[in-house]
Amino acid sequence: MDAQHTTLLIIGGGPGGYVAAIRAAQLGIATTLVESDTLGGTCLNIGCIPSKALIHAADAYHQTRHFTGDSTLGIHVQSASIDVAQTVRWKDGIVARLTGGVSALLKKHGVKVVKGWARIVDGKTVDVTLAKPEAEPTRIQCEHLLLATGSVELGLPGMPFGGRVISSTQALSPASVPAKLVVVGAGYIGLELGIVYRKLGADVTVVEAQNSILPLYDDELVKPVAASLRRLGVQVHLGYKVQGINAAGDAVRVHDNAGRESELPADQVLVAIGRVPRTHGWGLEQLMLAMQGRALKVDDQCRTSMRNVWAIGDLTGEPMLAHRAMAQGEMVAEIIAGKRRHFAPNAIAAVCFTDPGSCHRWFVTQGMPRRPTWTAFRPTSPLPPTAAPRRPSPLMVSYAWWPGGQPLDCGLASSGRGRVRAEYGVFALAGGGATLEDVGGTIHAHPTLGEAVQEAALRALGHALHV
Ligand code: FAD
Ligand code: NAD
């Protein structure tokens, strides 16, 4: 067996692992990264990037279709059609460009990338079965071991993935658009991809076990998203339990909240009921590390219970977001390089890219009390209508808690991703620890949602200036 030695060995080349590797190499640490698949992990290959690409394409098609009818804007197109295979090729091109970019960056910084499946021997030793056929396995020894193996999709018992039952990975590369799609789970993936398929022309039915869509989000934020699903014609069933596929294999059997059974016809079923840390199949159990539920337990420096074994990203549990994994990866590299760092962000923003009705919230990491005060309102200043004539008029709800002037938790739901982007600086300001007075005292560009967030702050301060 071939043997190598490195200072830092990283298992997993997703946003957590590759950011850690680049930062470590920049800081002069000899770094090896083991990745079994294409660099970029879930985020670049089968997650954030391909899903946002399809959201963009589906929305463009949806808007174009509106212009085949009456248009108050005076825009008319004869007919609209979509070549889904070409859309998927376009999406794959974006993914390839970005994953190629990651590969180039790792090379440029001198990170040694080993393509293969890693298996832990002990806290300082990892065996890698190389991807190259007939290649000898490699043993890599290290001083620091960073675990960044990410997460995998959760399946439904009695309804395994395969055939008509697909996960987000297959849903991101459709060969064609099914006539009828049933989506199980009204969380991030179910709503983002459910809307994509609806805009591509499928009849979409969403089944959610809880009594609300996006159950993690506050009620006020969810209302405009629910309204936009209704307008799009997406059927939503709340409080339903999925029993399995019917005998004919063409419908999903469900129980409603009163226990009545019915069938929802389905050409395809997208199961999107959450993801779980990838803790099996690579010898993690050898280390007997402390766990927190199904995730690896880490402290505020991403140290596991074993010295010099670190863990970041989805493997360490919620919130399973790419930007959290990246921030943790950068921090671990800096700690190993001797810097004093802790993972204690004021907040971690999250966006569910439904549209219209983009929904935001912050996960605040410190255990502070919630709900001292809140503000929920619609803006008084007019916002320009969106381009497509049959889109709803812009609706915005801003919602915030501010104990003693310090923003604690904020949420926002809005129509139009452009406005969301314009707004984002305001959230960054508050996330950076600005007080209510700071947010209220910032003059925002018109017409953006920044104005409305300022208005919320002024209201909470009792200055009803803009009301
Ligand atoms: P991953 O990205 O999962 O990377 C782990 C890597 O480790 C993988 O490449 C895997 O092949 C490799 N690996 C695992 N085990 C081994 C082994 N034994 N040997 C070698 N290699 C191994 N987050 C957002 O912030 N915004 C979004 O818009 C967003 N959209 C998403 C959409 C979808 C459809 C999905 C599924 C997820 C989305 N996410 C989004 C979540 C985001 O993708 C993850 O939070 C993020 O990728 C986690 O990064 P990570 O580095 O922890 O793990
Ligand atoms: P999720 O946790 O967001 O949503 C899962 C939903 O399924 C929940 O509403 C849950 O109540 C429901 N559910 C669970 N079991 C069910 C059952 N048996 N029947 C019906 N409903 C059931 O999970 P997801 O949508 O699979 O996404 C996984 C993770 O990926 C997310 O937690 C998120 O961290 C990440 N992600 C993020 C983004 C983003 O940031 N925009 C986008 C996609 C995914």
C-alpha cells in the first residue's frame, strides 16, 4: 500500500472541505483533500447551484408563457415551448464551470487532491480506495483530520428511492417533465423544486406532515409563500401522512389529519423530507466520537471529542447551509494555523428561493430569549409592479424581534428575487450587530425593501414617520 503524510487531511470536497483546504494552503499548511466524487460537493453538483439554475430557467419560461396571452405591457409572443434536455445541459454547463473553478483554485494553492473513497483507520490515519481502476489503495497519515462528509437525503420507510420515487438529485436532471408530480415535504427542497416543476408545466401536489409549509419559518413569513403557491396552482395538503405507493404503482396513498385514506395520482414522487449527516460507510465509528442526535458533536471551534479531529458543515447538523459550512471550514484552517477563532456568528441567514414569496430568516446561534417585540406590516410606499402582467402585485411582510434595540431574529418574505437582493444589505447590517436605531437611521435606496425594513425599525421605536 502506498503511504503519504500531510499536516491537514480533509475528507470531503464540498463547500466546507474545499474552503478549508484553500484557506489552510494559503496559510502555509500542507493539505490533502480526499473526494470520491466531483469537487464542490452537494452544493455545486446536486444542491444550491443546479437548483438555483433550474429556478431561473423555469421562471423565465413561466414568464414567457404569460406573454402568449393578453399583456398590459404590450409584449406578445406567439407561443412558448421549452426543451428540457437543453435546459439540463445548460445547468450542467454551469455546474461544470464552477466545479472546474474549485479544482483550479485548489491546484493554484497547492492543495493535494486525492480522488477516492476515504475510510478512517484511526484519528491520524485514513485509507483511500482510489477512483482509478486497479490503483493500489493509499494510506494517508496526518496531524489534523478534518471531517466534511456532508449529508444524504432521507428516504421514506416503505417508499425507497427508485422508479417513480425520486430525490432532489434526480429532480435536478429531469429527462422530461412529468404530467403529475407529488412532492412529499414542504420544506426548502419541496417548495423550491415543486415550484420549478409547476412552472415547467407539471401538475404539482405537495404533501406535508406538519400543519404548515416551511414549518421552521414564522407564520407571517409563510403566508405570502402559501398565497403564491395557490396562485401558481400548486395543491398543498397539510397534516398528511404518506402511506406508500398504491398497488397499481401510479398514486401515493395518504392519510389526512382525520385519518381518512385517499390516493394522489403521480407520475413521479419527489421525496424531500430532510437530509441526515453522512456518518456511515467510511469508518467514522472507529473513532467513537461524541454525537448530538444524528450529527457529530462539535464545540464552538468545530473540535470533535477527539484531539485534532475536527468536523464541519452538514455532518455537524443544522442549519445545513453551504455558507455555514464554508465559514466553519475557513475558521478551522485558521485555528490550525495558530489564529484565535471561534464560530459564534451573530446570525446565519437562510433564504428559501420560492418565487414570488422569497422567504428569509436568520438562525441566531446564541440562546437568547425570543419574541420580545415584533413588527409585521406591508409597506406603505409603492413598489413598482413586476414585469409579468399576471404576477401578483408586490407583497411584502417584514417581521422582526429586537430586544433592547439589538436585532435578534428577522424574517422577510417578498415578491421578486431582485428586490430580495437589494434588501440583503439591510439584513447584513442588522446581522452585524447594528441596533434598531442604526437600522432605522439608515437611508435606503428607493424603491427597495430596505425602505420597508427601515420603516419597521422606526415603528418599533415608536417613530411612525413613514406610516
Ligand atoms: P457536502 O457539500 O455534502 O460535501 C461533502 C462531500 O464529501 C461530497 O462531495 C462527498 O462526495 C464527499 N464525501 C463524503 N464521504 C466521503 C468519503 N468517505 N470519501 C471521500 N469523499 C467523501 N444550501 C444553501 O446554503 N443554499 C442553497 O440554496 C441550498 N440549496 C440546496 C439545494 C438542494 C437540492 C440541496 C440538496 C441542498 C442545498 N443546500 C443549500 C445545502 C448545501 O448544499 C449543503 O449545506 C452544503 O453542500 C454542505 O456542505 P458540506 O461541505 O458540509 O457537505
Ligand atoms: P426540510 O427540513 O427543509 O423540509 C422537510 C419537510 O418535510 C419538513 O417540512 C417536514 O415537516 C416534512 N416532512 C418530514 N417527514 C415527512 C413525511 N413523512 N411526510 C410529509 N412531510 C414530511 O428538508 P429538505 O427540503 O429535504 O432540505 C434538506 C436540507 O437542505 C434543508 O434543511 C436545508 O438545510 C438544505 N437546503 C437549503 C436550501 C436553501 O438554503 N435555499 C435549499 C434546499 C435545501
